[in-house]
Amino acid sequence: MKYLPISNQLFIKNRKKFISEMKPNSIAVFNSNDVYTPGADTTLPFHQQRDIFYLSGADQEESILVLCPNAVNPKHREILFLTETNEHIAIWYGKKYSKEEAREVSGIETIYWLDEFDKVFADLMSEVDTIYFNTNEHYRSAIEMESREDRFIKTVKNKFPAHKWERSFPILSKLRGVKEPEEIEQIQTACDITNKGFRRILPFVKPGIMEYEIEAEFMHEFLRNRSKGFAYTPIIGSGYSACVLHYIENNKECKAGDMLLMDVGAEYANYSSDMTRTIPVSGKFTDRQRAIYNAVLRVKNEATKMLVPDTLWNEYHQEVGKIMTSELLNLKLIDKADVQNEDPAWPAYKKYFMHGTSHHLGLDTHDYGELKTPMKAGMVFTVEPGIYIPKESLGLRIEDDVVIQEKGEPINLMKNIPIEAEEIEDLMNS
């Protein structure tokens, strides 16, 4: 791994929290992601399934975590199964975990090779009534193919039809939504790497630069700072492309007078950062661009103040909508009649700000986390209002990542990333 080791105390704590939520006489199993191939004999870079990483720190393909807190044999209450490495694998693909290394990474004492899984698992199933399956139930999940987890669930239901089953997701959604200090440290590192990338491109951007050249500069800085790269597919859109919310082609020329929207974030140790900054390609905001920029910045700053314990998700977004409505009225993009006659299901401000303001952030860019219960200290959220005016070929969004505190305003993990219009202009022209 490129990243520096994470203390196994994090994963020990995470397992204890999960186990405390399990029913008596139950077992939970977590599988790694598959290694995917685009064709022939090549494979895509491996990305670990986030839940097994959260609970074990194991960052290796074909790993299986088993939690069985009431196992008769105390050695079998936590087990990590790994593919047995050998000289051939080491030469061709690189060294894999030894049992000793896996113990150090995970804090799990019992490490078995994968060929022992079927026998041990069948034995444990004879001792339990319930198995927890790790299904993907994220509200934004887009499942296009059968995963290793899916195949495991099918097999277990066929072999053990008399067992009851539960879902791991409700437990993990609650737990993963509130970050441990070690997790916030990783997210902070990811944000710091993103800061370095942004500062690298500010003097680089000029009229005539291609969007993909900017993408390359970010990637260069991310990789040289121990990141695998982007936490998500980057959006680098100039001119009209900034009005396309999920624009990822990044293949246009940046032209004089245009604004350039960059929604990018480095990953670090599988944790995400998520930043958006919008800058003038020519290095100086026009009066119109500055007015809209400062309006969005004010909305972001006011929205951030509302991210405190006990805030309710829906009420928060409604209040942000009111603030944005006021700014759009001042900009004369909407008028009082638009507000008076608005459809409550699609308020007037949605014409120019059509997406949500915040989402959970962590091991996934759109991370697990409860949305229907009051916010809690330790939750990490993005704050990302925007104004999009297609007829002016102007799209503008500003986004930071913040941590809710027990008292007071949240901590901004991106406080060191340039955000004021004047500072951006100075750095672009330095």
C-alpha cells in the first residue's frame, strides 16, 4: 500500500462496536471485492470492499472476515481468511500478507488460509441460528453486476436454508456514519493532499489549457503524496460544461473569460476527500462572476454553521434553500413572484441550485450514514452549494468537508485550501 500504516486499534474498536449490535448466537461474514478485468488478461486496480476494510484493515483481494462472538472455540470468535501466498505469486504479483503481517494490520489473532474457510465456516454455522449478510443498501447504490458477496449469499442460502438471516447494513450505516479520531485523521490527510493539488494548478491554469491537462496535474500531485489518485471520477468543466453536474469527459479547452469548475478529491488509505472550487480561467473574476461566487460562498458559510448535533437532514436542506433563495433574489435571477408561485415540491431556487447541499463522507465519497435521525458529533459532511446558469455558460460550486463537533460549529478539514476570490486571483497570477 502507498499509505502509511493505520493503528490496528481502529479496527479492533470497529469490530467491538459491530459485535455489540449482533444478535445472540449469530455470525457475520464480510468478503473482499472481486478483481475485475476489462478483457483478455489485464485487471483493473483492486479496490477493497469498504466494510471488510472498516472492520479489519485488510486491504487485499480474496480476504474473508468472520465474526462469531459466541463461538465455542474462543479462537473462532474473530477470524480473517487470506489466500496463502507462495514464491510464484510473490514473483509475479508481489508479496501478500503473511499471517504475522495480517495479525499486525487487523489486530485479529486467528488467521487462516482461504482453503480452510469451508470447513471452519460449516462448523461455526452448526453453532449459530442467524447469519448477517453484507448487502449493499446505500441510497445511491448502482448495482450493475454480481459481486463476490452476492455469490456468497446465494451459496449460503442454498446450503443452510434453515438459518435465519439479518442484514449488516443497518448496523454499519449507523457505525460508519460517526467517525473515530483515527478515521478523521485519514480524511484530513486526504484533504491536505487535495490542497496541494489545488495549489499546484492555480498558477498552471491559463486560456488555452485543456481540461485533461489540469486533471493530469492533480493526479501528479496526488500520487506523489501517497494517494492512489482521485477518490472519485473528477469533474473538471469549463464554460458551459460546468453546468453539467456530472460532467466527466474533461476534454474541452479552457477559454478566456470562462469559469472553471473542479470537483476533485484525493483518496488516502481508502478514505475520501471531496472538494469543489470554481476559478476564472483568465485569472481574474469579472464583476458578474465575483457576485455569483460570493453569493455561493455566503450560502456555504451559513450552511456550515447549521451542521451541529441534533440537526435534522430534511430541515437543514430546507433552511439552506431559504438562504439560497435570498441570494438568487439579490442577484435578480429570480423575483418575488417566482417565490410566491413556486411549487413546494420544486421551489424556485431549484432552477439554479438543483442538487443537495451535503452528504456523508468517509470510506466512500457518498458514505454510509443515517439520514433520518438527528446529526451526531463525529459525522463528516460535505457542504457544496452551487449556482448554475446555462444561458450564461456559467456554473459555480464551492465545497468543503467538515466534522460535526459536540459543541459549536464544525471543524473545516479544508480550511487551508484557498477559497476567497482575492486569494485565488493572487495565486493564479503569482
